[in-house]
Amino acid sequence: MSTSIEESSPVLPSLAERLGAATAGPVHAPGDGGFDLSVASFNTATAHRPAAVLVASSAADVAAAVGIRPPPGCRSRSRPPGTAPRPPGPGRS
């Protein structure tokens, strides 16, 4: 499972650092090795450009990531492997 926090403003390195400090799984930010693979989707019609991606290695990683508040203007979303991307809509974030 990958957990990503998407934003429309520039990358927030402190967010990736906070995720890295709170979790055991690898954290990738744009420009890092592994970032492009972590955000890749089978559906190439949708491009994901999150500020950070956590490749959770345990349920504890997921719980820790959910507990980290994203900065204002950012959305937090988890995406299990093999899940088709869904655009935000009413009742979805």
C-alpha cells in the first residue's frame, strides 16, 4: 500500500521528513530514486504528483501516516496496490 499526500503548491520537504521520522517504510519525494515507481499506476490516463509517498511496511506505518496532519491545502490519500485511481468528488477526498 502506498500513502501519498498531494498538493498543488511546491514540494514540502518537511512533510517527507516527518513521514520518514514516524515510519519504517521508505518515503519518496519528487526527484528521489523510487518516486516515479511509487506513484506509477496501471491507468496511465491519470498522473499522480504527490508531495511525498510512503511505501508502508506495516499497519503501524499506515496508522502513523494517517496521524500526520498534512499542511493546509494538501490532501491525504491512501492507495492500495492495484487500485485504479479515482478523481476527488462529492464525499471523497
